[in-house]
Amino acid sequence: MFESRSHLCTLLGTLKSIGTELYEDPALAVRSFAWRSLQPLLSALYCITHWLRSLVLRTPASVVDTEAQPLAQNLRAVVASQSLLKLNLLDTPISCLEAPSIKWLLETSTDPEVFLAAAYLVPLVEWPVDLDVSDVLHQLYGVYRSCLDVQRRIVPSLEEKASACTTALCHLYCGRILQGFPDRFFYIEGSTDYFVFKRMLGRIKVNDNVLLATTKLFYAKHKQSWWASPPNFGACPDSALEWLSHTLPFHFVIGQVDEDVEELAMTVLSKLLCSSSSPSPQIIANCTLLACVMVGIQFDKKDIVRVDKSSALPQLAQSLWTRFRTILWASGEGDLDNVVRRAWHFDVICRVLEHNLPDLRPPPEMWNLGVCWKIYTRARSSEPNDRDSSAPLLKVQRFRFAVIVNELRQNPASPVWLWQHRISWQGNLHTPEDFDWLVDYLGDVCSSDHATAGDILILLSSMSVSCSPAKQRLYIEKLNACMGSSMPPRLRHAALRAAHRSREVLASIDIVDGGDMVLTNFSPAILTAVCPQPGATPTDTGPDCFFDDDRDLCYLELIFALARNSQWRPYLYCHINRAISMIAKCCSSPWMHAFYLTGIFLRTTSEEVFVTSLNSITERQWWDMTQRAWFMVLYSDVIGSAHIVEFLPVLVEGTEKYMCIASKSDLENLISHVDGVIRLLEEHGRLEQREGVAVAAMKELRSKVLERVNSYWA
């Protein structure tokens, strides 16, 4: 006992030592005390806990409250425990928590400085649901009332004390409401809880968001007797935001939520997670749990009141992913208001999941274009200020189009992801008309929301789909706009990839001289997508660097496809100079760059109108390109493409024309490559006319090359 009394004296002495500092600078004193002195103080508290419990601490095993009654009808009780999500958090005995010791100080201390310091600690520690705090609440309210003058206004010199008591009172009262007690705790004081907090709120000069959030617990029930215009939340300091991240889930659990509380919760999520200083794991966990309860995920009350939930962060985040998919794949039936509510749920989830929570893999299938279409239709038909549809839509679509990663878990922010991302439909059947709304959506946002426009284009290209013929012209028009030189690189490149995915459809369109300017402008737009400033000095780094494997492979294959149509070729001449400058890079690339580049040049030179700049290509460059093209056809697994096979006779002609400068070893390698391509075609079984023409041309080329090789022995 004497050792415990010694610890208590040490504790009280430390508390008293900050008394002067509290009055000189209370905020600094409390912060200093909380973070520099909390641990040694609590060590002392742990040692005297059992002694205190044996003397004065009343800590029942379950909630003891003579006022306990069934929940009021307007409060929703938490569902049975078997349907709750139980977090993987270690159970901590009450005797090992700080709350009982702080509770004892608040109930027994007659030193105002000690009481004030203990009140400041109330929101910082964990208060288990089975700890009776009735006496503490009365004590805090009594001290708060002592700060009022005869006119029931807060004495200016006691504002700090009243504020500390208010925050502690609100924190403990919110926990009490979460337990399911009725809102008549202060009834013995001659007033209902609602009017107690309402009067407290009316005494403050600037909105206290902690007090206001607590008062909002009664708003739904008593809104008829509220002010003509209920108070709104004001700007929150970080300390208030952190407190709200812990206590706002209580509102959603008991169903005391209005539009103002929803907006506040959104603000808390955004500001804490987007803070310039990285949020702590504890804050991230609080925000994640808040998002979970906002979208209907239910938890054990004992887990909700835990101060540090960071160890359960992966579990919390995974539950959000699961909820995301559940909402996404929910039946599309019902009125538009239900769809709007789903959009709001999406928005809540997105605000948390977009912050790269650790060690998570999103579900493999998350696409329900029917739901997306309903959300878009609702937003497009709504008023501009309709927050329930238009506002969430942009963020929802922005997140959903950008967040899905492939099996390699590439970062969507990575340039590689933009070019290589794929979405598997797994047998789902869709018609081009199913994607027409995305083209309309692209038209709505391409000039004002570049990020969303880019995401739409990535979505279309990742699914390898296009729109119906009815929307084709609009789609090409928007591709032209998105590939413009003034657009950001990501949007230009997303449009280039989308055009590449539609290359066969585009190549089948015949351009008539003096015809549709949308088509006429398409080829120059492709050039600005990869080279927005043709006269500028090229760089080796950045999204608009001189050569990028993924970007330029996409670019060259698109031009190669268009060049197959003779009516497109005159409109492709603007690409020749850039293509010539890429020869060295393409010939050293391990991919199909050289093949497509060779095809562009050979098809262009077949035109009656010769492009003068082609004269600058040397014979050595021609030979380097053609022999590299044969190598890539053999080893790139493209022989199954009809358009590749169709081009082989043209490649044969180009090879015969420029093999005159080849060395004997180059010619021997060429024979090996041509033999390999012939074998690949013959292994496909019965040769169609196209394959037969290609094989015949290649066999003739092989004979000519072999004859030239033999001439070296003569």
C-alpha cells in the first residue's frame, strides 16, 4: 500500500508541476503533458490500479446504470454479434488500461489543475464499453457549470477549463450513447440531454465541432424543436478532425445522421487522408472504420471504441473492397434514388481505398457497366447542384477507372500501366451499343476533366471494345480533341491507345478527298499525341521523350494498320519524318517496332505520289529494317494475324530490293528466318489463299537469297 501511495504522490506531483504552464499556455501545456509525460505517468498509474480499485474505483464487469432502459424507437441497435465483423484486435484487460486511473482522478481529485489535466487526457485513451462513467459525466458537467456566471454564460477567464470539460464530456457521452442508453442521462438535473447540449452549444462564440457533433446525436429526434436554421460545422483543427474520426462512427451505428453529419464525415476522410504530413496508421485505421460504418458494415461495439485499430487495418480495408464489390454487383433494379445512394457509397469507399492501403489486392472482377450507366444517366439528367448524383459521380468514375490493377499489381500511376492494362470479360457478352454511353460521357468531360476523360479511354482500350457505328464519328472527334497538343500527356496517350485498339475499324473507313474533316484531322492528331511540339528538341526522359517502347509500338502499329488502306496513305505523309528519325531505335528494339516501321515505309513508297523525305533513308538503313522485320515475324508470335501474313509478299519485294548490300552471314541468317516463317505457316494446316501467296513469295525469295549466298563461293 505504501508503495502505491508513493506512486500516487509522484503522479500528483507531476500533474501539479504543469499547473503554471497550463494557465500561461494551456494548449502547449496539455500537448506537452500528453506526449512527453503520459508514459511515465501511466506507468505509475498501472502500479496503483489494483489498490485504487480496492478502495474507491467502481468498475463493474458489465454496464451498471440505474437509468438503463431499452433503446428509444428512433435509435437503431447494433445487430446480433454473429452478423458483426469482429476485428483481429488483442483484448486488453480493463486493469491494464489508462481509463480507470483517469476516471478515478476525475471522480476524486479536488485539485483543479489535476482535474483539468485529467480532463484533457479523456479523448486520448481507450474507454471500454463496460466501464461505468456515470459519476464522471456528472462530475464533468458540474465543473463545466461552475465556469458559468449568474447569467449562465461562460466566464472569459474560465473558457479553457469549460472547453476541456466540454470535450471530455462529449467524448464520454458519445460512448454512452453507443452502448444503447437512452438520451435522458441529465434528466435528474431538471432537463433532457438534448436541451443540456443545446444550451452548451448556444454559449460558445465559435462553432465547437466536438460539441456540435455530440449535439447532432439528438438532431433527428428533436429537429422540430431546433433553431430555424440548425448550426453547421465550421473549420476543424487537426485535433478535432482526429477526434471526429474516432467518434463519428457512433452516429452511423445508432442511425443519428443527417446530411450535415454525412458531409462532415466526408470532410474528415478527405482532410485526414490527404494531409500534407502522412497520416499515422492509427488515423488511417480510424478513417477506414468510419468509411465502413458509413456504407453499412457493422462491427462489435468493443472494437469501435478502441483507440488504436491500426493492427486491424488490412482487415478493415479488405472489408471495404468486399463492400465495394457487393454494391457494384447489386441488382440494378429499383428507382434512381437507390442508384444515387450506391454512388454515394462508392464515393465514401473511394476516398479511403485510393490512398494505397497496405498489402491489399482488389477483387479480380469489379466491373458492372449497367450500374455505371445508371449512375451516369442519373447525373446527366440531374440539376447542376445536385450533390447526390453529379458530385459523387466524377470521383467514383475517376477512382474506378484508375484503380484496377492487373495481375502484376502495377501501379496505375505508372506510365507502363497505361499501355499494358487489360480487363478480362471472362465470357461476358457485350455489344458495341453497350459502350455508347461512355462515348457520350467522354464528350461531356474531355475538355473540362482530363483525368476522367483519360480513364474512360483507358477503360475502353483495356476492354478492347469500341462503340456502335452511330457513335463512331463522335468518338473519332473526341479522340482528335484528346490527342491535341495542348492536352496533358496522360490524356493524349490514353487517346492514342484507344485509337490503336480501334485501328481495324478505323482502317476500314474510306476517306474521300474534301470529305469529313473529323477523319481528315485524325492523322495529324495521332502525330501530336506522341510529338506535341514537332519543332522542340526531343528529350530522353519524361512522358513525351523521343522514344518509348510501349507508346511508339502502339503508334507504329496504328499507322501500319491505316496504311493498309490506300485511301488513308496520303494523309499519313506527315508521319514520315518522325518515322525516319526512329529507325535506329526501332532496329535495336526487342519488339515489333522495326516490322511496323518497315511496313509503313514500303506501303508509302508504293504510292504514285512519292514522299521526298524517303530519299534520305540509306540502303544500309533499309537493309537493317528488313532483316530485323523478318527476325521479329519469326520470334514474336504474330504469324496468326491475317494482316501480318497479308504484308509478307510486300516485305519480300522490299527485301529483294535492298539485299544487295548484305553480307554473306546476313544472307544466311535471312534464309534461316524465312525458312522459319514458312514452317510456321505450313504448321497451321491447310493454307488459305492468303497464306499460299505468302509462302510462294517467301520460297522464291529464299531461292534468290540462296543463289546469292552460293555466289560467294564461286
